[in-house]
Amino acid sequence: MGIAIVDPRFIEAEVTAAQLMIPFDQRLALETGYWLAWRPGRDRRRPLAAFRQWLAEEITASATRPVVRLE
């Protein structure tokens, strides 16, 4: 058992499947974001290029998914 502070969007499937629960009703809105950074010249390497492609596809797909409220 344990506890973590996490963006609820990352655990929607687990909460829906009752594998995780949100024990508190309190929410905190942060004015932050996520960044993908790499050293110059590394953007052409296959693993990084594949990850960037996958990430772009996930972002695009998530923009078309309905918002799930976990309350």
C-alpha cells in the first residue's frame, strides 16, 4: 500500500477498474506543464524518434477523448 500525488488523467483506467482509488476530494490546479527535452543531435536516434512519435499520437488521441471526472 502507499499514496502518491499524481495527475488523475494518468490513472483514469486504474480508478475505473477499481485498482486504485482517490482517497481525498481535494484538488489542486497547477500552472505547470510537461516537457520533453534531449541533447542536440539525439533527435534522429531511433528510440527517441519512436518515443516522440508515440507521444505525439497519444497527445492527439487524448485531445479527442471525452474528459472523465474522477470524483
